[in-house]
Amino acid sequence: MCGIAGIVYTDRDRPVAIDDLKRMCGTLIHRGPDDEGFLIKGHVGLGMRRLNVIDLVTGHQPISNEDGSIWIVFNGEIYNYPELRRDLERKGHKFSTHTDTETIVHAYEEYGEDCVTKLNGMFAFAIWDGRCEKLFLARDRIGVKPLYYFFNNRYLAFGSELKAILECRHVPRAIDRQALDAFLTFEYIPAPLSIFSAVKKLLPGHLLVLQNGKVSTRQYWDLQFNRLAGDEPELSQALYDLLKDAVRMRLISDVPLGAFLSGGIDSSSIVCLMSELMDRPVKTFSIGFDDPSYNELEYARTVAKYFGTDHHELTIQPDIINLVSDLIRHLDEPLADVSIFPTYLVSKLAREHVTVVLSGDGGDELFGGYEWYVADKIAGYCHLLPAAVRNRWLPAMVGLLPPSPRKKGAINKLKRFVEGSALPEELRHFRWSTFLTEASKQNLYSEELNQSVNHHDTCSRFTAYFDNCGEADSIWREQFADVKTYLADDILVKVDRMSMANSLEARTPYLDYRVAEFAASLPSGLKLKGLQTKYLLKRCMEARLPPSILKRKKEGFSIPMKNWLQHELRPMMEEVLSPCRIKKEGLFNSAYVEKLKADHFNGVANNSHQLWSLMVFEIWRDNYLK
């Protein structure tokens, strides 16, 4: 696992300065505290910071082919590299290390840009091919590992994190207003946008080539909807075999490893499979809260005891607010997912014992675990109600109910469901992840910001995915959109930044592309059967997990932010969202911000999502624009 960065000038007579490259990599030390390496060949500069995981002795980067004509810097892990290496050696390639990085170089020699189709893993890499003066960037299929880039016709700069690119000269820091609108709407910024208009993210499953002064990108992989043959028992066994092999591949490591354990079916299944495959107890790590409605430690303890793991846990206290500024700095750009806090702290806890963890991320999107899939199904029946009931009476009655301080609860779910009915029909699937309506934007945004943002463009970046999955049924269309948006640009960003902030490598067996392709081809009735979520996954694991884990409801990895904003975080909120500051910056209507705060303090409404997003943006602005 590494952090990578580089610069390539289009003017071949302009040399890259080593100090520029070192500054870029200096921002990535947390991603790779064990080693650094640089390559400068005139107008080309590649750099990296390394976290030792595989081949601790000879894995130094950059790494080249036999004659030094091709060089690579690489972030991630290639889990099938032993098999791929043997195949390449049979074809005559000579290896000088035992690392997975060198395998990519020789695969590129053999297969060209199509080498990415041979790789099973998480990756972002840059290859310089001196034979044809070409820079080749690639990002893994699902988007587990990040890659940013900037190009202005004079040079291309790339990096694992945005902050590395900001170390380059003449990178404008103008805010992308569309990205800001997307962030305030959905709490994250969808690729290829970044918060800065000049910097882009390479999309998952895409390649970028710089050659002859021109940049081009193309997609090399996507999820395809195809019907699998087989009855329920056959498909259940096939899923088990796939998951077990995905876990097996991710146990390859020259350093200690463990697993995140929430007590949900996804992480519990991973721990189960690790226990079957390992000859020692699995090290597991869990986070809990003082607030009982947010605390899931009892479930994690049940699983840990069942499989005899070496279990470690931590209970989060409200003094976590001291982490706010540091965590937002690690994010590089605004992300308002409040689960960054427990993710950071469980990563910190795990790093005290291991260097690598396996996580259950991706199971909800691929196997239908989110409650919003159930909500969408129920919403279909709600359309049978008279329009007046749906659009006026029900919202008016539900609006009179005060929000509950509990994590979810029936009242909070009902309010969220009804509020989603006010969204345009094409956006209703996103009712659970949309936090700013068009009406609210008109009140919150300044006149200048409202005029500069195309709200339709923001929404279309999400709804377009509904039309990109062929003849799939409605459930898979929703899952496909979630994989492309919420999973790639929220969940995986959060896990990558918070684990790497602690120099911890997180691996995701559910996002093995073979598992993802299998899930894409399952009948949706085997994912959401009636109102039961993750039906086939539960069937697959029913003889292997405690019954209480199989039957528990989906909770999610969250914190009591709505309560903290009324108490522990209130002084910070009053400072960063003060009327004076909001007026001075000119992006938002200070009077409306004050109303959001007052309604939240008085218990009239739960405005935690809107207020926390604004806080994140303002604190990010202090870190990166002042």
C-alpha cells in the first residue's frame, strides 16, 4: 500500500525538479511511512511513499522492467499476482523482486493497456513507457483506491490525494460550484468532479493516457446485468465459494492482519470465512457508543465469542470533537458522512495491533442490504393512495411529529420516507441520501450561487446511472446507481482516507470483481425477497453464523451527531457558522442558516445533516483556502 504522485511536462526540454516531487510525496507520508522512492527522467517525475505489506525487502518503488524502459509507481494490492507472475515467467519475463508491483510492469509489457483486465485487486498506478513517451494511469474497477489528476496543457500532475497535487505550481484553487452543490445535496462529491474545478478524479474502471501532449480517458470495465442459471441452493453455494476465495486471496500478507467487526452480517461473514481459512484466531476490532441506540458492541461480542477471535473494542466519547479539524484535513475535500469518526477510531485501534484489515464494505450495495431498497418497494404501493393524501395530508401530519433523539426509530424513518416524496420522481431512490431539496437551496444559497449552479446537472449525474444498466429490473438499477455513486464516492473514500490516516491497509472481499459480477447477475428476488434484505447472502451463511446476527436489522455505522450538535459541538458550530462569517463569504444566506440552527436547538426539526455539511465545508475552507 502506498501513496503515489508524479509530474510529466509536455515540453520534453523542461526537467522535473526533485524538490517539487518530494513536496508532493511529503503530503502522503501517512499513506506510506516506511519508505520513499523517486524517478526523474528529464520531463518525467514519479514518486511514492510506501507502507510495507508484501515483499518487505525488495519491494522498493519505482520499479522497472528488465531494460529500464518502463517504470511504475503503484498504490494497492494485486491479489492474484502469484498466478499472474507464473504465467508471465512462462512467457519469458524476468523478475528481480517478489512484489506484486513488478507483476504489473511485466503484464503491461505483455498485454499493453489491457493488462488491467488481468488484475484482481485494488489499485491506482502510473506507468511511464519511455519507448513511446506515454504516461498510463489506471484505477481499479470499483474505485477502492483513489487517483486525482490536473492537466493544463503544460503538464499533468497526479496523486493519490488532492493535497499532493496542490503542492504543484499554478494549480488554481477555484471552487467548482457544481461540486459544492453536489456535496450539499448528497454529502459527498461524485467523480470525476473534485471540489476544485481544475482537478479531476479518474473514474473507477477507467484509464488515462498522456501522449504527444494530449490526454485521453476510456472505460475498461463495468458491471453487466446478466441472468445466472441455477436454483437457489446452487447459487447459495456458488456465492459461498466465491466469497471464501475472495477472502483467501486477501489474506496474503507479510505483516499482521485482522478484521473490522460491527456485528452485522457483512463483517460477521468475513470474520467467519477468515476463521475457516486461518490457523490462528482472527484479530477483530469494534467501536461502540455510550448512547445505547447507537451501540452495537453486543452483536460484535457475540460474533467474536462464537468464532473465538482475539477481540479489541473501544467506546467513543463526545470529546471526539477534538478530531474534527484533523479528520477534515485528511479528507482533502468536503465529505459529511459522520461515520468518518468511528471509522478513524476503529482504524487507529486496529493499527495498534495489525497493518492490514478486511472489511465488509460493498455487501449492502451488491446484495440489497439497505433499507432504502425496501422503502422503494413500499413506495410503489403508496402511489395507489389518492394524490391529495400522498402530497398534502400525509406530509402535513408527519411534519407535526418532532424528531426522535434515537439513531433511527419509527418516527425518524417515517419522516424521512415522507420527505422523500417531495423529491422529483427520478430522485426518489435517493431520498435516504438527499439532504437538501431544491426549495431549501433557494433559501440557503446566495443569489449569486443559485445563478451559478445547474441543479439539474447535479441530479443527472446520479439519475443517469439508472439508464446505464441495460434491461435490468428496478432493484438492480438502484443497486447499480449506488455502486457508482454512494459506494465509490462516499463509503470507499471514507474508508480509504480514515484507514490511511492511520497507515492501515483496508481490504474489501465483497468488492472482488468476480463477486460484484456474480451479484449483478443474481435475480433481484434473491437479494430482496419480499421485505427481507440480503436474502441469498443470509441463506449462504445461515449455517455458519449465530441466529441473532442473521435476524438483526440493518443499523449502519453512525454517531449521535444530531445530539452532539445540540450540546458538545454547539460552540464549534456557532463559531464556524456565525452570521458575520457567513455574510462575509457570500455563498449562503446567513438568516436561513440561523433558522436551521434555531429549529435544531429547539427540537422542531433534525437539521443535523444540513448543519454538519455546512460546518464541514467551512472547516475545509479554513484548511485549504486560507
